[in-house]
Amino acid sequence: MRYDSFQEELRRAGLSGRAFARLLKLNPNSITNYKSVGEVPSHLAVIASLIRSMKDAGLDYETAIARVPIEKKAARGIALGNAKKPR
């Protein structure tokens, strides 16, 4: 999905890119970085589209998403438990 279409889906759902990132426990910069690419990954596009559809239908997407235990992702290049220790 093109980044501008993704932004429109979020806008119609009443979300900013930052709010979308917080909802999914993502780094907000990860979302805005897609602007320079011009497209967002399909899994994020699907989530944005579903959130908008739920909002349009009057359904509470926040409660539905909160039922899923989402683990915050580790920073790129750092595997869980394998962070480099300072020398």
C-alpha cells in the first residue's frame, strides 16, 4: 500500500502514525520511515485497513488489540539477551 493511502486509512480511523505505532508497540520512527520509501509493508496496511473498518462499524479496535499480548520489538541489530556489553 502506498504511504499516502496508509496515512488516509489511519486518518479515517482517527489515528496518527504515532498513535498507530503505540497501539502496536512499535517505534514511531519505524512508521514514519516508510514515507521515504513510499510504501508500507502489507501486514501494516492490513492492520490499518482493519482498524479503519472496525472504526467505521462502530467497533472498539483498541480493546480487541489489547487482548493480544504484543511484545515490544528489540532495537534492530540487538537480539534478545545478546546485547553487547560495554568494555
